Amino acid sequence: MAMLEVTNMGHNFGGLRAVDEFNLSIDPGQVVGLIGPNGAGKTTIFNLISGIYCPTDGEVTFDGQNITGMRPNEIASLGLARTFQEMRLWRHMTVLDHIMMARYSKFTYGLIGAFFGTPKRIREEAEAKEMSYEYLKLFGVDQYADDYVTNLPYGAQRRVEMARALVTEPKVLFLDEPTVGMTPEELDDMIEVIRGVHERFSLAIFLIEHRLKVVRELCQQVKCLNFGQVLSEGTPEEVQDDPKVIEAYLGDTKAVV
């Protein structure tokens, strides 16, 4: 049974058909890539599945449950975490606070515990702090734990964002262009980070990327989107060699990235 199933999903922005009959099936532990030109609708698909937008039509099933139209926090609590193309990091919070905040959805001490500092609250927050440090170590940014996140190098900020997503212990991780703006060296490092996360946690990953090197090295299956419709799908090699993809996305010659 697929971990994530999207059936005939579509979405309209007024008179614009932004996504049309999009279908997706991701099995546990599978890595699937989504490529396409700017404005093709890739991030819109992420937003539709994760609850930021509600699909105009179609259905989204996650781990056997219909999540179509559910709120983002409800979907996240079921085990779907994501990062963003434009990082959503708070200027006046430390790196450690970012990671700990992501654990709040797992707390069970309730309103009474929050007001009165019950032993359950103390225990759960101590466990969250310890786990947050472990995830910072995993991503090699624990030395920044007490720094404001805006003071970090760009590549380190991307790692913090990914650690924040992973600390929620998701079953599926959505990565929206995790290497955007990175140097070739940072890109290679991020490929190894994503590969290590996938191997360690056996996560299913849905990945938006423009850099084909990332897609080729990480993804088992790829979909190419153009004007909200799937133009081609298959292995990275099959999609890259598809004449329709070459014409619409890669140009008139085979891309070498």
C-alpha cells in the first residue's frame, strides 16, 4: 500500500487552471522527484498536498487516511513534514528554539501542564531539548545551537530547516528545492545529507529540484510538470531523455549538469 496517494488532483486560481489531473503514488522509503520550468505548478502541488491550499478537485490519501482539505497542522501531526523554497526561519529565535518549537505538536501535557509546570511538562520539554540537540548534531549544526538563525551561513540555515522538519519524526518528507542558491560544494554536501537522512530514517521523500544532478543521484522516480500537467514520468534517465521534456524544460540539447 502506498504511503501517499494523490488521485486526479486539480486546482484553480480564479480562471487559471494551475494543476490539472495530477496523480502520484509514493511507497514507504521511496524517493520521488518533481521537476519542471518555473511556474509549472510544482510548489502549488506541495501546498495542495500539505494543506496550505485545498484542492479544487481530486483526493489525497496519506497512510490510508483521506487528508483532502485538512489543515496543515493536522496533516503534519499525521507524519508529513516539509521544507520551503524560501526558508521560513524566524529572525529572533535561536537555532535550538527552532527545533524545539517543531516538537510542540508531540507534547501531551496540555493546558494545565503549561500553566502549572507539572512534572509531565518538565519531563517532556527536557526530552524535546535533548532530541533537538541530537538532530542538530545529525545535521552538523549543533555548534550554532545558541545563535540566532539569521547569523548562520546559508548552507547551515538549510540544514536547520531540514532538522526542524525531521524532529517531528515524519513518515514522508517534502523538500522544496533544498539546494537552491548553493555553491557546487554546498550542493554536494546537501546531497550527502539527504542521502544520509533517507538511509537512517527510511523515509519516503518527495523532492522538488531544478538541478538534475540532485535528481539523478537521489531519486528513483521523477515526474516532469509543465503548465500544471505531468509531461513525463519514469526514472531520472528516462525523463531526461524524453523529447517532450527536452523541448519544454531542458532546451533543445540534452542537459549536462
